[in-house]
Amino acid sequence: MRPLTLEVEGFTAFKQRVCLDFSGLDLFAVTGPTGAGKSSLIDAICYALYGETPRMKDKVGACISPGLDRMQVTLDFLANGQRYRVLRETRRKGAGNTRLEQLAPDGWRPLSDRAREVTQMVERIVGLDYDAFTRSALLPQGQFQEFLAGSPENRRDVLRRLLRMEVYERMQRAAGQEAANLRSRIADIDARLGDELADATPENLKAQKQQLAATQAELQRLAVELVGLQQCIDMAKALEDAERDLAEHRAARDAAEAELRAAAAAVEGGEARLAGLRTQAESVKAELGSLPYDDQLFADLTLAANIALNLERATKAAAEAQHSIQTLEKAAEAAATAASRASEAAEAAGAELDAAETALREAERHDLAAALRAGLKPGDACPVCGGAIGELPKAKAPNLEAARRAVKEARARHEAARAAATKASTDAAVAANKAANARDLFANHSAQIEQAERELAAVLPAMEDRSVPAIQKALHAQKQARDRRALLQKQLAGLEDELSRVASGLDAARKQLVSLTARRDASTQAIEAAEQRVEALAAGLAEKLRLVLPEVEARGSLATLKQRHEENSRRQARLLTEQGSLQARIERLEADIERAKALREELAQCKAAYDVADDLARMLQANRFQAFVQAEALRSLAQDGSRKLLQLSAGRYELEVAPGGQDFLVKDKWNADDLRSVRTLSGGETFLASLALALSLAETLPGLAPGHRLALESIFLDEGFGSLDPEALSLAADALDALRGEDRLVCVVTHLPELAQRLPARVMVEKSESGSTISIA
């Protein structure tokens, strides 16, 4: 796996969206102040690939930037020559998003959007699960020495992934399956050779060929006899057909004579029927000519009947309207009188109201004067003019409440009178309008009457009585005459059709009479020819039978000949079937003899292949082989790591594998090659030894995997360099620089400027209140 681009947003120190483009980077440092987020970039790659981080494990929600609700990481990477893109989003509340895509010629193709499935697919694509990735390709902060000094179980898991040990397991299963298949095939071949191919011998083949020759000779004899029989059958059938034709010709002559007599009788009867029909048709035509029906008169009477009915209805409606006029005019006069009286009553109530209001104002004035005099005595200042008051006049106190009641009652009577006057006026207007409408209706009906009378006179000028009964009576007479005419016309049409049919039938009968006479004569001639043909065929059949089947009578019956032919045909069919079976048996025997030979050769090959597959399956079945491969891998790592550690430790330390192949030991060249556990090294020495192993993992171990399919294309080293002295730091930088030509990405996370400056490129991480940012130098 080699990263191409990394986009981070809301992840730890990176509140705002930042993008890191890895193109052009092979060996580089990620550097910056403490807390800026250097290790967070490595955590983001782990989170994108596996949904976990080295520092937080699966508690990735703690990586969301303070004050934000979500974080998102998008990683584009190459694996096995294919480009992939994985996106993961985590929210403080609710479900996040996960998506894995692959770049295709037509764009990004989605692979999955379910978190667990995406992780499983990434493991298959990268070739490493999370634990193997963080122990080989990515060495997180604080876990750098995990592969060097960790548990043997964890180391074996990493090696199993990197060495693709499952390939050997699949090889063992495949070899076992192949051995089982070959064992089954050997048993199948043995069974076939002893069962279905047991008769595949040259002696059996010779006997079958002799039987086939005898069958073919009998078939040739039968074929000759069947040809002769078929000729006799054809001649006998022709004789029967000729005799049948003779009988048919005689029957046809008899039938023609009978039909001839019937045709003569039909001609005689048709002529009599034709004369009678002509007499009936002349009678119907005479009655049609005497009918009094007139199409124009019928149409005029029909129109006049409708006009007369409208005239009758208009006359009746005019009389009713005239009676309504008198009644409505009297009602209108009465309503006008009532309206006048109501108006006078309203005026009187208004005058009464005016008087009551005048009395109320006078009472209110007197009541105000009494109020002003209250409490005054002679000599006091006048509240109106300010002068001294002399003698106070006596004042009569008015009944103010009585005046107010009188005004209220007068106003109520006035309003009631006005309402009554308004209603009476409305009633009078309505009555007058109804009377006017009645007069208009009468005038309209009168105009309709005049119009109808004019139309009747125009339609029936010659008819004096134009009443409805008289018109309907005349119309009824016309309808009866019309119906009788239709009936006679239908009867006449039927007679004419019958005349045509009888005349046509008479013509046909006369023609049939001529035709039947000719057919009778032809039948007589055909009888003579058929008799001659019967005699000739009988003689020919007798001669053919004497040649083909001497044992059959001179004139064998057709049934006898057919029976003999069917018997021979069945025998021929049986012999043909037997011949086919023999030929097929011979071909099958020849093929079986060749197949048996090929199976014996295949049996020898299968037994040899079975021995190889069975031996391979037994060898791979034992875990010793996988343990041997892992031990060899550890020894190879120790050898390559020793060369690098010897350089990094200034010639002091080498690595070896402990007896049993479970742990690493360190050989101290400065102390007489003393062997001791790697766990006795100091912090800086442990870091150098781990670095040597990490570089060896990237360079050496992928070449040991079957097919060389897995390659550690990226190495991420997170811190640990701070424990080195300047000389060791320089050696480590030289070792890292030696990886530049290996087409591999090496990322070193460090806060040491002197190490960062030694590397070809640097990713600078800077922190601020708004979130960290990155730049490439």
C-alpha cells in the first residue's frame, strides 16, 4: 500500500480541512512542535484504512476536534497496481459514513459503504490486518520496538500475514483434494476395465463381424422378394381399382337416369308455378294504384297537427292570463291604499316624536336652572353673571324622567310606523309588478294565437275545419293508407323475388336436363372402357404371380399378397435392426478396445501423479513446514537486520534468533560476542535495533512470500529518534537515506530539526488557535 493523497478535517488538531499530497515524496520527515498533530497524520491513515488508531484503538470518537461535531478522513492509495479511495466519517451523535471506491476507466466505482465490510476489503487489498500493519508497515509512537521485543505470538501473526502462510495451507488442501480426485479416478478406471470394458477383446469382435455377414446375405434375398411382391400388390390394387371404377360408372349411369326423370318433372312444375305468381303480382299492382295516400298531404297534416295543438294551448293560456289580470289589478289597488295609509301614520308618529323631544329639551333646561339655584341665598354671587343675587325666584321642578319616557315611546311608535309604511310600499310595488307581468303574458299568448291561425291557413288552405279533431282524423286516414301501401309494396317485392327465383330455377332445371342427358351417355361409354381394362389387368396379374410366387394361386387376393409382404417387411425390419445393432456393437467394441488401451495408459499416469500429490499433502499437513518457513524468515531478518544494526550501532551490535526461533537475541561485539536478550538494550539501542528490523521487514521479507505478491511499499516511523546521540542519529539518517532508490515511501515523524533537515523533504505541521496546517518544504 502506498498513499497518494490524504484529506483530514475535524481530526484532533486539524479542525479545518487540510490535504497532504504524497506524489514526489519517497523519503521525508513530518516535523513540527509538540502537540501540532504530527502523529495525528499517521493516526488518520490508520483510521481511514481500518477505522482504528494506534493511540485510541477503536475509541475513535475521542479524535474529533474540540468544539466540532464530526471528523472526516479521505485517503487515496495504490495497492497491487490499482488505485483506491477510502472515506471514513465519525460523528459525536448519530451514524457516520464509510465508503470504499476503486478507480476504473470510466471513473470511480463504488465497492462498499458498510464500515465492517470496508475494513475487511481493505485487509484483503493491502494484505495486512490492523495488528500486522501497525507492527510492520507502521511503527506507531511508543510501539516502535513491538516487533523486536514483543510476544512471539504477535510476531508470528505478522510473519503469517507478510509471508502469506495461508498459501501453503491452500496448497496442502489443494494437494489433498488432488490426491482424493486421483484416488477416485484410479478406482473408476479399475471398475470400468473390469466391468463395462470386460468384453472388449479381438475374439469377440471377430464373432460379431461373422454374424453381421450372415444377416446382410438374408437381407439381400428378402429385398428381391419384396420388390416382386410389391409389383404384384400394385397390379392387384390396380385391378381392384378398375373393378371399383366399373361399378362406380354403372352406379353413375343409374343415378343419372333417375335424376333425368326428376329434372323433367321439375321443369313441368316450375312452368305452372311461374304462371300463378305472375297473376298474383298483377292483382297487387292494381290495388296499389287505387290507394288514396298522398305524401305531401301527409306531411302537411303532420305539421298542421302540431300547429293546431299549439293554438289550442295558447288560447287556453290567454284565457287564464286574462282572468289573472283582473284579480292582480284589484290586489295592486288595495296595496296602494294600504301604503298611503301607512305613510300618513308614519308622518303622524313623526310629529308626535318631535313634540316629545321639544318637551324633553324644556324639561332639561328647567332642571339645569334648579341645579344652579341649589344652595344659593340672597347676596351670593350669581354663578352665571357674577353679580350679587337679590331675591331668588321660585321655580317649578319639571318631571324630567317622564319626558324622557315619553320621547322613548314616541320614537318606538315612529320607527314601527316607518317600518310598516316601508313594507306596505314594497307590497304595493310587488302587486303592481305582478299585474304588469300578467298583462304582458296575455299579450304574448294573443300574438301566439294570431301566428298559429296564420300558419294553419297557409298549411291547409283548402280545409275549412282546421280544428285538432278534424286534422287528426284526416291524418289517421292518411296513416292507414300509407301502412296499407307499405304492406302491398312488401308483398309485391316478395312476389317479384319469388318470380325471379322460380324463373332462375326453371332455367337451371332445363340446363340440368341437358347436362344429365350428356352424363348418362358418358357413363355408358365409360362402362365399356372399364370392362376392357378389368379383363387386361386380370390377365397381367395372373402372369406376374406365376413368375414371382409360383405357390400362390393364379389370381391371389390383394389381402393375401399384402399379408405376405407385411411378414417379409417385418422380418426385413428385424434383420435391419439386428444389422444396425451388430454394426453399432462392432463400432463400440473397436472403440472400447482403443478406450481400454487409453485407460490402462491413463491408469499408470494417475497412479504416478497420485503418489506425488499424496506425498505433498502429507508433507504440507504438518505444521513443521510453516514453522520452518517462519524460522527461516526470522533468520533472514536477523541476518539483514544485523548488517543494518552493525552500521547503526557503530559496529557494536548484531542480531540473532534465539534457539527455538521464538525471540531475538543481540550479540555484543564489544563484549566478546556476548549473546543476551534484546530487552536488555537501552532505549536508544532498542530504537536502533527496531529500526534495523523495520528496514529489513520492508526490504527482505516480501521477497520470501510465495509469488512475491506482498510488498511493503510504505514505512511510517513515529518518533523514537530523540533517544539517539548525534552520532547514532547521523547513522540512522544515513540508513534511511539508503532507501531512496527502493521505490518505497518512508515517512519519519520527528520533532528533531537536525534529523528533519537531513531528509530530502519535510512536511511542516504548524499549530494555531483555528487548527493546525501543513506545508511541504
